[in-house]
Amino acid sequence: MKNITLSADDKLIEEARKQAAQQHTTLNNLFRDWLIQITARKQAISEYDALMKRLSYVKPGRKFTRDEMNER
């Protein structure tokens, strides 16, 4: 695991520490979770775009009615 150093306003850091304490975790863990969420979001977007590209050949030929789209 790699360590990094960040700079932020003292008040901002103190508020973040309070938030972490309320969630029974550390500021370090909150930051790690944030990094995971950011990278997962980018990957999910890439996977979605790839899927849409693979399915671009699908053409329904017409617009469906509201009832048809809600049929179960």
C-alpha cells in the first residue's frame, strides 16, 4: 500500500474527522472508500459504453407504446 500526503484547510480536515468519527471509522478509511467509489464509477461507465456499442445493431423497427413497454 502506498502513502500519500494531502493538503487541506485545518477546518475542513477537522470537519472530515468529525464525520469519520460519527461513522465509526477513520479519515484514512473514508478517503480510501472515496477512491474506490471514484474508480468504480469510471469503470462502470466504461462497461456501460462498451455494452451499448455491442448492442448498437439492435433496432426495434418502431416505437413501443407505453402499455407495451410496461407489459409484464
